[in-house]
Amino acid sequence: MHQHASSCQCGHCHAERQHGCSNPPRPAINKITAIRVPSAASGCCGNEDCANGDSPDEESDKPGSDPSYSWQVDGMDCPSCAKKIENAVNQLPSVTHARVLFATEKLVVNASQDIRQQVERAVQSAGFSLKRSNTPPSVEPAPAFWQENALLLILGALMMISWLLQQFNPQAGKIAFTISTLFGAWPIARSALRLMRSGTPFAIETLMTIAAIGALFIGATTEAAMVLLLFMLGERLESYAASRARRGVTALMALKPEEAVRINGGSRESIALSELRPGDIIEVAPGSRLPADACLISPWASFDESALTGESIPVERQQGEVIAAGSLSVDTQVQLKVVSRPGESAIDRILHLIEEAEAHRAPVERFLDHFSRIYTPIIMVLALLVAILPPLLLASEWQPWIYKGLTLLLIGCPCALVISTPAAITSGLAAASRRGVLIKGGAALESLNAIRILAFDKTGTLTEGKPQVTAIVSLNGESEAVLLAKAAAVEGGSSHPLAKAIVALAEARQVEKLQASAQKALPGSGVEALVSDHKLLICAPARLADHPLSAEQSAQVAALESGGNTVVVMLQDTQPIALISLRDTLRADAVEALRELRSLNIQTVMLTGDNPRAAAAIAGELGIDYRAGLLPADKVAAIGELNQQSPVAMVGDGINDAPAMKAATAGIAMGNGSDVALEAADAALTHNRLNGLATMIRLSRATHATIRQNITLALGLKGVFLVTTLLGITGLWLAVLADSGATALVTANALRLLRQR
């Protein structure tokens, strides 16, 4: 057994790493990353300060940073739109950082002063609209199909009319196509001008405008109009694909109702969600969803939690249990006490993780984004040289080479290349979240693809984390009931799983309650207290250097540990009086999860602070390698050794798993883990099931394969059409197909990940 890391002051000799202990306060986490709802053990509202909680528009991302302001963005069709907004806002003088979270359609700006009005004007100038996050939600009907596609439909109709006119009068048809082109080019050119002013001079809109107007000048009116029609069609397809990838997040955001019914005295009142505070009593009707995390006051009720956990069967909850926001009351009207502040419910925490994930882009995505900034101007210069050098140097005709230059301009558009990676990553992250797996961004997704070894913590990860007392061995002739009463008195008030197991057994057997005094944690020794004028100490056998066990007692300890038990010794006035053995149960899905991982050629190893005999018994049941008797620093060293063999991921849930998670190639936290573990992790299993690990690995591999396919498609099509254009085989409208078609292909390919099993 091993002592907690020095950050834990309980002094308990824990068998293995556990969740934190009750004496020290929980660490302050500046970002809301916990997936689970608050523990019922902490009461319906364990924090008095929460009654005064607020959800201001201004907040700080980290201590000492500039205040941040947030908005909801309307009008984004694709990830490139997010980049345009960021460019527009980052040009403002007081802005220190701006980023758009595409999945949740949110703009977050850090600034040294209140610049909300300037931000709103800058974004409006770039062609998008904002709504402040603290603005009450408004229900707006979804636009009709013809409203969303009005420009595309009108341009299509104009082109059909132009084509019919051309059949009877070529000159009239040419004029009609010119009018159609000007109609289609006007909104695109206006958007290009806005983007130039807001810091995005080389946008796709700029390239399309130059190509369309240039085609008019050389008389290619039909192709000019076709370029714009295909471009608009590609934009609509891209918008549809993006909304499909974002649908899971949108559904999650819609889980919370806009209003709550609060009971005030004997009356009921409907209030906005932002007015709810911890401690408020709310009422939820059958078929309605919880507006916040809340503690059940009613004796019992059934809740459908499938939207959050993936479990389709309703769960029966008892009085005092905490239920997550978004859960559906199935069959009865219930009363609950709110435990979460506005913006800090289970759904809000999941959304925060999704938003945080977007800030961690994959290295290949960052490279392509940087590459496109250099690539686009180079293509524009190359297109210009193709258009003017042959006529100037070789006395060739101007019109064919200008035409080829315009075609090259469209072929060189980097849209398909730039979107190839984010489209795949967005789809991969969305597919993972649907299956109860949250991955913190493209960088984490790319890291998981490389994983070949998974290292597991034991308690709370491979096991349930709820040990039970399996035996109480008397060493002084006292009865089991008396010894249990003494142990429960010493351990009373502790939140450590071993202590709680002893106290729970004492309560279940209704043994006599003894009063303890002078309870004290002895760092490196255990926990001691005065009970019935005797000094009692509970500690691990390995910590008894001053009071060693006899050979017979040591043999008893060894026999118990060989059965997979964790053993603690109780001493009375320095004399051993009892051995208490406890054992945790394996998670129901542990064996199957490890079998799935082995089928994916993933090696598995267990890293635990428990004694070698208990660890060997658990490892034998699971068929897994193990290293036992490890302190947190030892786990970090073990991860370092494993990393030298192959990329390794650490799976854990406790505070002292966090260093090992950080040391690993990737850290994976269980959904019910500590805030520190969730903060350190690159991914989290929100449904708390180990079979999500195989899902995570499969999705990361599939996403990586999709990215390779998309980049090959984007570059391959451009390469083919570049050669055919210079040879005079293909023209403008096929060049647009090379871009819009490639964009549609890579997006459709990425959407396949949403159906990945």
C-alpha cells in the first residue's frame, strides 16, 4: 500500500490511488471540465457561495487574463467563415485574442476594455451577425427552403432563360448571360470587398469575383455565369454538411428548456434559466426536461438520461440523488433542489469541453491553414503570369491565355484542401460525442491514432471504485462486531472509499456506535483516534515499521492479499488487534473492453499503488500485465518507460493520475473522475464505460485515414485539372467543378465518419 501524494493531507495509507480525501479543499479549477453531476454525498447544495452565483457576460479564461466577451454567431456556413470572423475581430486595437468555436457557433473575445460594440460592427462588416450570450433566447422559425436558397434558385432560373434565348438569338443570349453573371457576382463581390476591409484579402469570394468579371471581359459569358452557379451550389452543399456535423451539438444545446418552474413559498412561477440559483426548489412535469443539475426531493422518480449517457432504459432515482440537466422526467411530476449555477450544469460542462476541443487543432490542420495563406497569393501571381507572359514574350493571342489564367485561378482555390482536415475532424469529434466519448480537439484525435499501449489505473477505472469489506480477522479475541465498531469510529467522517466501506458495513450491521476523539491523520502512518480511552491506529501493513506483525500475522495478511484483497491493520495502544480486508469489484465491461482493445493490437498494462498480491489477482482475472506498489511519481516513470517502446495513453480518474496522464502521449479520464484528472486528460468517457476506449481508437484511426484520403482527393483533382487547363483541354466551369466538386467530395467523405460503427 502507498500513501497519497503530498498534496493529500489525510494521512491515510491508501491501497491504491483514490479520489481525494475530505480534509483538504478541492483544487480550484478555472475551466469547467467535470463531466459528471455533483455528488449526492456533498448534499443538494454543498457550497454556500453558490446561492449568489451569477453568469455574467464578462468572465476570465484564466487568472490575470483580460476579460472575455462572448456572442452567438449567425450566418456561418463552414469553418472558413470562422477564420474570416477571427481575422476581422483580431484587427481591433484593444483585442488580445479572438476565436470562433464553430461547433457551438460562439465567438469569444479577450480584450483590455469593453469593445463589444466595435466587435459587433466589425463582424457585421464581414457579413455576419452576432447576438450577445447574455441576451434572452428567442425562438425564430427555421427559414423556408426557398428563402435559404433564393439567390441560387434565381440565378439558376436566369441562366435557364439565358440559354433558351441563346438558342433563338445568340446575341440576346449573350446579353442575358452577362446580366445573370452580374446578378450572381454582385453579392459575392460585395462580400469580397467586406472581407478585404476586415483582413481577409485572399478569400474564395475574391477569386470567384475576379474569375467571373475576367470571363465577361473576354466574352465567356456562359462560363462566367456557370462559375457562379456552381460556386453557390458548392457553398450550399458545404453549409449542409457543416450543419450535419454540428447536429449533435445543436441537439445537446436544445436539451435544456428555456424556462423553469420555481416554487416560491406556496406559489409557482415560471422564470428564465438564467434566474435559477443553487438552493431553488423547482418542479418538473412528466415528459419535461430538467433545466439544471438538481437533487431529487420527491421520494423517487424515473428519468430518461439517454441524451447524456446513451443508456436507452430509464433510470430510477431515489430521494437525495443528483440528476443531470437535460434528463427527462418519465412518469411523474417531481420536485428538486437546484445544485448547479447558471452555465455550469452537466450539459454546459460537456459543451465547454467541445468548445475547448476546437482550440486544440491537429498539427496537420494548423499546417494546412498556414500553407493556404501562402499558397493562395502564389496561385494568384502564377495565374497572372500565365495570362500575360505568353502574349508578351511569345506574341501569343491574349484571349486564350487570359482564359487559362482565370481557369488556373479557380483551380488554385484552396477551399477543398483547407476544409479536408477540419471537416474530417469535426465529423470524428461529433461521432465520438454521440457515443459518449469526448475528445479535446484535433490534436488529441491525432495523438490517439498513434496509441499502441493503454495503461490503466486500477481503482475507479478497471474496478468500480466501491470496495467492500470481505473479512475482519480478530487478533486479540474480540468479536467481529466490537472490532467493526472501533474501526468505524476511527474512520467516521472520511470520504476515502476504504473508510466509507468500513463505515457502511457498520451501519448495515447496526453495530454499537462508539465516539472517537482526537482524530488525526499521520502522514506516512495512517489515521489514529482515541476510542474508549484507547489509542487506535488504522494503517497498511507496509507502514508498520515500528510495530511489525508477527510471522503468523504476516502470513494471514499474505493469504488475504493473495485473494485480491487490500488489507489494513488496526492497532490498539501499539498492539495489532485486527486485520480488515477489502476488495473492489471489476467493472462489468472491463474484460470485454480489454478483449476489444487486444483485437485492435493495443497492448494493455495496469499501473496501481496496491500491493503486488492484490494487483496480481485482479490482473489475472483481466489477463493484463501489471506494475504494483506505485506512487504517483512511479506511475510517471513507468509511463516514460512505456513511451520509449510505443506511444502510450494513460486511463485514470483520480487526482494523482493527472501527472501520468500529462506524461503520456494522451490522457483519458473516466467520466466520474476528479476535476484534476478531467483537466489533465485529452479525452473523457462521459458514459463511464470502458468499451468507449475501443470506439475512441477506431474513430481516431478512421479520422486519420479520412484526412489522408481528403488531402489526396483535393490535391489530385487540382493536379489533373492544372495539366488539362494548361493543355487547353478543360475550361472555367470544369475548374469550378475541380474546386467545388473536390470540396463536396471531401466533405461527403468526412460525413461518413458520422456513421462509423
